[in-house]
Amino acid sequence: MVLPAMIVLVMLIEVAMRYVMARPTLWANELSLWIAGAVYLLAGLYAMQQRSHIRITLLYDVAPRWLKHAFDVVSLIFLLIFIGAVIWGGFGEAYAKLIRWETFGTAWDPPIPATIKPLILIVLVLTALQAISNLIHDWNRVDEQHDLIGDAAVDVEALRRIEEERERATALPRRG
């Protein structure tokens, strides 16, 4: 979460330099693009780790355990095929950009292509490893049971104790 804050800071510096000091920077736009690219890639990996990716829960939650395993294996296979295809197709270009240390072609000229293209492939490999780890971890996990009280996170006993204490407090005679 530090990286989006850095983007905001870079943009604040750019606005102050441009409109207060009348000296715009050459680097603010490219730096914010560079950081945003890294944030975007790492956010996908974080979503996979937190299991907040899209899943059709309407079908998944009502399926029996064996079918859930089948769904998980099929989705992992499709993900690995996609990741393999992207790595297969993008490795040569990413390698060439890294070896050439290709730059952005602007006045500041940062090496955005030389760093982001290989980062895409690295994040894809990490995503594949995380997906495999998720499948292994979830394989023997007990299914979660949801009910209204559990989902609402209400401690019924604590509420009852509070209510009893209120009744006792109002039942005591007042001295005056």
C-alpha cells in the first residue's frame, strides 16, 4: 500500500512544481506510470494469495466436495496453460528489453520496458506457484458452514449479558 501513496506524492510534487513554481518536472508522469505498473501486477498476485479472485460461488458453494475438487483442478489447469502461453510468447521480448535496457523514449527516459516486461513474467510464475499452493492447502480443508449469526459476527451471549446488566442496573432502588 506504500506504492499508491508514492504515486500520490509524485503527483502532488508535480502539481506544486507546475502550478506554484511554474517549473514542471520531466519525470513525474513516467515515474507514476512505472510505479502504477508494478502496483497493478503485484495487486493481482496479492488477490490470488488472499483468494479474492473471481469465483462463481453460486455454483461452487452448492457443489459436492468431489465436484469442488474438479472445479479447482480444472481452473488450475486453465490458469497454468494461460501462464505458460504468456511466458512462452513473452519471454523473448522481455529478455531482449532487459538485455538492451530498453527505455521509455521520453525526456527523462526511464527503463520502464526493461523492468516491467520481465516483472510481468516473474509475477506470472509467482501466480502459478500461489495457485498450486492454494490447491494443495484447500484440498483437505473442511468446508465452511455459513449461518446468519456466524456471518453477522454477533456474539449473542455477550448481548444477553449486557441486557441482563442493564436490567439489574435499572432495577436497583435509587437513594435520594
